[in-house]
Amino acid sequence: MKPNYRLIIRLAVHILISLVLLCLIASAGLVALTEWILPEEGEAQDLAVLIGLFVVFASFVAVYGWFIGKPLLYIMGWMSRLATGIYADPDNHRKLYARKGKKLKRPYRLYEEMIVQLQMLSDALETSQKERRRLNEMKKEWIAGISHDLKTPLTYIKGYSSMLLSPQHDWTTEEKTAFLTEIQLKANHMQDLIRDLNISFRLDEQQIPLQLERHDLVELVRRIVVDVANDPRAAGYNLSFDAETSHIETLLDVKLLQRALHNLLLNAILHNPSGTNVHIHITQSPHLQIVMTDDGVGIDEEAIERLFHKYYRGTATDILSEGTGLGMAIAKQFILAHGGNIHVTSRINEGTAIAVILPQHV
């Protein structure tokens, strides 16, 4: 940590000037006062001068020490409160600032930089504490949601398997097929949940090994759009795709980028009502950019800030979420691992645009 030379110099100059002024005033004043009280020169006069100088110096040390020490006591108390987790400054600034305006009181001006830095530290710690509490609440809600999401398909699997194994009923082939189809769907859902959890743990440990290879980005995105369009959950949605050029070859990890883009596109489907138009557009200059736009319900600013946070499962009030709350966070991490970035803009009841920016490897 670098020493605050500005504060040290200011303090030294402050003390030096005060001492010089003290010496000049004390010497002139005491000599004149002593000569007036004891006009005859001698030991008595010299002793009186010495005692007077001692009294003046002691008074100066006491008054000036309090002048300098009072702010230090305040700052030490403030730091002590920070250490105990109380991030609001003592007395809510009443001792720091004059009644009119925001100007520091004279004793505290000497430590202005330190006070400003402490205020910034207090604000940062308080914000961090609030964010940590909010994240803990989200984590608790997420754990409860994941527990429910795992329990629900298990209930279906157990129920349908029990029905199939029941000797009291003779199920038709169509009924057995329907039961087995439902069991498979629920098992796939559980598999997705477990896969997201596994990826999440790997992300926590910063383990994202990329297997880069040259691939046609346009063809990759086209396949993803077709795959999502064929998903039963996308029935009733209008998906479209176009690109500036028909072929863009670049280095990428096909599996990871495919998973990221699939998550982003499917998110636009799951969190918008049927009939929403979703368009995907690829541009090449100045950067590779995949833009997904929709004319759906939109996202408010608070939701945008949390969209890529782990455990966030924000949805419209009339839409049931079956996600893990990890899909968007995973998508962003995979894109960042490619050296890219992602930006979201949205307006309520007008739609959302998500831009995925990737480096261009020639």
C-alpha cells in the first residue's frame, strides 16, 4: 500500500507553520509581558520567561493535539465500525460537515483524502453485503426450485412405472407407449438438470477447456435455429434467420458455442408468449456478431442486470419456468471463454435484443 504523501506533507507543513507562529508570538508576547510584570532584569525574569514558554507550549500541544487528534479518533471509530460489519459512518456525517453545504469542518479538512477513501470503502462494502445477501436468498430459492424440479419428474417416473408394473391392469400397446414416452421426457429433463449442475461446478473451478477448430459459423447457427424450431416448446413461435454472408469460417468450440446459443435462443422462446417473432442475424464487420431479436414482453432493467447471474430464474408472471437458473450464466461463460462478450437491450412490451460478439479468426 503506497503512503499518502500528500497527507504527510500537508500535516508536516501544518505543524511546522503552527510551531513557527507559536514561537514568534510566544517569544514576543512573553518577553513584553515579563518586562512589564518584572521590570528588573535577573533570574526571576528569566525564570518567569521559561515558565511562561512552558505553559504556552503545553497549552499549544494540548489544543493542537486535540485539533489533530479529534478527527483521528473519529476516523478510528469509523474503521472500527467497518471491522464489525457496520458500514454506515458514525453520526451520519453530522460531525464531518458544516451545517450549510457539504464543506468539511476545519479540523477534518486535513484528512479529506482519507475521509473520501473511507466513504468509498464503506459504500463498496455495504453494496457488497447487500449483493451477498441477495445472492444467498436467490441461492436458497434456487435450491428449493431445483429440489422441486428433481422431485416432480421422479414422481411422474415412479407413478408411470408403477402403473406399467401393476398386475391389476392390462395396458394396451398405445397406453404403454404413452407411459414410456412420458417417462423418457421426464428422464431427459432430469438429465438436463444434472448436466447444468455439473457444468456449473466446473465453471466455479474455472475449468472450461476449449477444443477450437475451424468451422462455418453461419451453418452452425442455422442448425441451432432449425433444432430449436423443431422443439415442441417452440410451436406457435415464428423463427427466422439470415446472415450477411453465406459462409464465415472461424475458430470455435462447436459443442460449447452450440450449447450457449441454444440456451439463449430457447430462453427467448420460453419467456415470451406464443406468436412472438424471433429473428437471428449474423454480421461480420467489424466483429463477428450474432444478434437475436424478439418482439416479446421485454425485460426490465433489474432483470437485465441479473439475467446472467447464477440461480436467477426470472420469468414473466404468467409463464411457468422449468429451467435450472443456470442456462444463461453458462451461456455467457462459454461465450467469454471464446474471448467474446454479450450485450442485452430491452424494452417492456417491445422486445429484447441479445448481441453475441465473437473474435474473428482469419
